[in-house]
Amino acid sequence: MSSVPSPPVLSEQEYPGWIKLWFALDAALALLPPIYWAASGPTPAVFGLPLSVFYFILTGASITGSIVTAYAIEVKRGNFEGMGTHHVTEGEP
């Protein structure tokens, strides 16, 4: 009666170990202040930026990359549908 598919098995929903490790590394880089405090200094070191600013840019790029990669995995598994898809419900032509 309902056209709602059954949820996939849990093992199909799990991410590969390498992406879990990537997210853990992102959390450590973003949440551990001593790492970027140690990287700070008064002189520009990388592309004319202080090392702490470059550290934040690199951490942000890593976090963005991991989220985009996780999204790509979900799309490949078919958990997202493209924009503009129309779900036909019962009673609609």
C-alpha cells in the first residue's frame, strides 16, 4: 500500500574506515587549540600569511573536503535524489 522503500541494512550505511579516520583527524585539528597555538608566530611563513592563519585555511579545506567526499559517497549509494525530482503519491496522476 505504501510506496516507501524499506530502510537499507545498517552495514550499507556505514562509511569506509578511511573516511571515519578523516573525520576524526578533522575533529582533532579543529578542536585542539595547542596545535594551532604552537603554529602561531609573529613572522609570515607560508604565502605571506602567519602560520596559524595558514593552519586554519588548511583545516577548513580538509573539513570541507571530508564533507564533500561523504556527500559523494551518499549520492553514489543513491541516498540523495537530484533536484527537481517529483515524488508521485497515491491518487496523483
